[in-house]
Amino acid sequence: MSQRDSFASKFGVLVAMAGSAIGLGNLWRFPYLVGTNGGAAFIIIYLAIVFLLALPIMYSEFLIGRRAQSNVFGAFKKLAPGSHWGVIGVLSILCCVLVLSFYSVVGGWTLDYLVKSLAFKFTSESAQLDGLFEQTITSSVRPLIFMFLFVALSGTILLSGVKEGIEKYSKVLMPLLFVMVVIIAVRSVMLPGAMAGLEFLFKPDFSKVTSTTFLDALGQAFLSLSVGFGIIFTYASYVKREVNVVSMSQQTAITDTVFAIIAGVAIMPAVFSFGISPGQGPGLVFVTLPYIFSQIPLGGILAILFFFVLFIAAITSAISLLEVIVAYIVEEFHIRRKNGIFWAVGIVLFLGIFCSLSQGLLAEVKLFGNNIFDLFDKFSSNILMPLGALLIVLYVGWGMKRADFTDEITSGGKHGFSKWFLNYVYWSIKYLAPLVIGVIMIRSLL
């Protein structure tokens, strides 16, 4: 059997994991949640949740993946042979398939809008932009073409493997992503009335903090750090023994949070400068922002930069999701990586076709009151993702030996941590995390 590929450097691990965490949600969902839940008050709560709760769950995925040096399904055949823990792998793979199926449709939209921005097709007529977006998502052919291109590009990056594919491209794309979003942020804060957008993001308003604020922060932390997907698990399986699990996870969380805040500074001042409501979801990205770009000097260039940022954020997340599926197919069915990528891409495209057409031609096809796109979204985010995270912490807290946990999180004693810190992390994984994830699941289902 050929030697398993791995990341070549710690920086490569960081940018790859940051790429998996930084996605489209950072560019509109996080800023909106910040503004509607008390500004800086929400950020404080979010950071506390990330470092006190979400990170221990991230540690769990990281240490299992690295210890097993296998895909998310095969790992439990190594670590817990003959047990039922392998269901974690099944749920993770299914979650990645469903998420990537509809996420690739949105990725296709970003690619389509990048092409539109290069052709300077955005006008100052909001009604025309509404119609343009409606036509973009409901067409039976054009969205499929761009979805195919998006998935094909993701698969092409993976063809070169972990070191020459994921790591190499992430080292270029992630720094470029940060530079471009900073450029947009600088231009955004220079607009008249931009201060209102900054106040929306950063002015503490504790009167807006409710129990929903804490739950929103919990959900965003889990979603943003990609826990429960098997992504961290799979990437960690390519990480060398000497890498510090705790430090790498913390750096990923900090990078992701900093990007989300900068993205908020890039978007919200411009939105408030033109007196537009910030809570529009995808409409904010594909309708409102093109309208704003059409109204400001050099807006056409800014639009190109923005949609290139969107595209990079989308594709770095897509390759991480696709790698989970590819690793499973290649290692469990013992086939060449090229063939594994072919099968993974084929499965995603097949399901993605139905997700795309459910916005138009198949819009009347409903399952449990949702079209196919929304069903995949809700089933994965409300059930599969939290359930996967729950089972992972239950395995580490209750199924793994304490000595194995300590050995892996300290990299065999190479990295020392205080007894207090190790006890807290283990306690939070064993007791606190399952309780909180259970609350999130119940809330999501209700």
C-alpha cells in the first residue's frame, strides 16, 4: 500500500483548515448576527463560546483524525474495531455529500457573478438587479453550467493530492483572500455615512442580548469552525505527529473570527451608507452589493474584487468538503485517487442538479414542506452536523481511554499543558459539550 499523503508544513495545515472554516457565511451571516444581537456584546459572547466550548470539540476531531491517520469512516475501524462508533463516519460523509450538493450550486452563483462583474453588467436599477438574480438561480441551464465548473475546479485542485493540491493552493488563495477583503473594507469605511455600519457591528448594546443571542452565537461558532462535518477530522489525518493540536486549532479559530470581523467592516458600512437593510441573506450579496458597487467610483473594479473574494471563500470550503468524500472512497474501496475524485464529483453533481433545478423547474417538488435545496440545507445543518459533533465528543469523552486522549493532545508529551487545562478540556468534552449540543439540536428541530 502506498504511503499516505500529508501536509508539508504547519503553515500549510493552518491555511487549509482556515480555508475550510472561512466560507460564504462569514461574509454576510456573521456581520448580520453581530449587528442584530448587540454588536460588540455578541462578539464577546461569541469569542467566549469559541474558546471555552467550540474549541474543545475541535480538539476532539483533530486528535481522533491524527491518531487514526485514516478517513472519517476507517478511523473507527482502527480505534474502536467491532463497535458502533463507525456511524460517526457514515453521518459525516453523508453530511458532506448533502452540504456540498447545495453549496456547489451557490458556488456556481458566485462564479457566474464573477463573470458578470468582469463584463460590468451591474446597473443602478435595483429592480433589474432583482431580476438578474432571479434569472440566475431559476434558469434551467446556466446555473448548472457554472455549478459543473465550480465542482470541476474543486476536483482539479484535489487531483494533485494533499501537499501539492490542498496545501499548495491554500497557501496562495487564503493570503490573497485576506488582502482583497481588507482592500474592500478600506474602501467601504471611506463612504459617507459608513460610521453607522461600524456602530452596527461594534457598538455594545446589551439590551439586545437574550437567550437567542447565546444560541445564535453557539450555532455560528459550530458552523464557522466546521465541527461535525468530518473536515477537521480528515485534514488532521494528514497532519504530522509534532503539530500542536491545541495551538493549531486556536490559530484556526482566531483566523476565522478575524476574517469574519473584517468581512463585516467590508460590507456593513457600505450597506448603511446607502440606507439598506443588512438582514437580507443571499440577497445582500447578489442584489444589494452589486447595486452599491454601481453607485460608487471604481465600483466596477470593487465588484470584481468582491466576487473573486466570494469565489475563493466558496472553493476553499468546497475542496475541504470534497476531500472528506474522496478520502473515504479511495481508502475504503482501495481505488486510485483520480478515480475516487471522479466518483465523488459525480455524486455531488448528480445531487447538485436537483438542488439547482429546485430553484426553478422543480420548485413545486416539496419534501417535508421544503424544496430539495432547502431540505438538504436544513437536514444537514439541523440534524447531521450537530449529531456528528455530539457523537464525536461522546466517543472522546466516554469511548476513548483518558491516557490516549492525553497522549494525543500533548503529541506524545512533546507539548506540555497544565493539569488544570487538560482537566478542563476533558471535562468540557465529556460533560459540557454533549449538553450544549443537545440544546442546539432541540432548538433547531423546534
